[in-house]
Amino acid sequence: MDNISKKNLNIMKWVSGGGEALLGIPFLGGSFILAMAWVPLFVMLAIHVLIVVFAIRSGHNLPIGNIIGIGASILGFIPGLGMALHIVAAVFIFMESYKTHASLNN
């Protein structure tokens, strides 16, 4: 899949941003991660890596929010830091997705 459309990539970013936002909710996100034996961190890591790879291979802008999300998934086991990184990643991903959405509609 060398050429993924900007619209499809943007949908993937909205989904990853939603996942990061859920994991960043204090106590709820941490409880979910612990209850699922850290599997959500691995799933989000895979999603972020896929988005970054698709963006690079398709020649789109580098998704900084998803790169932050990779860091959040790797460091997510640290209680306070993980929560903060998930929130920061969600904000960056949502900002990038909104900008892309606005440019697609113009």
C-alpha cells in the first residue's frame, strides 16, 4: 500500500486520537490499561507506527502527533507520565486531523 489517500490517512488519525484521548483519562485510562494487561499500549503503538509508515510512504506530512503517540505507548506504563503523554498525543493528533480536514474541504 504505497499510496494511501489523505482522507483515509486522516480517518486513521482521528481514530488514533480518540484512542489516545481515552487512554489519557485519569484513572479510567490507567485502569483500562492495567485490566487489559498493557495490551492497549501495544495496540496503540502498532496503530501509530502504521500511520507514520503510511504517511512517509505516501509522501504526506510527518504526523508529529502519532510520533508522540509512539512515545506515549512506550512510556505508558509510568503512571503520571503515561497519562500526560497520552493527553498531549491526543491533542496533537486532533489538531493535525482538524487541519487536514479543513484543507480537504476547501
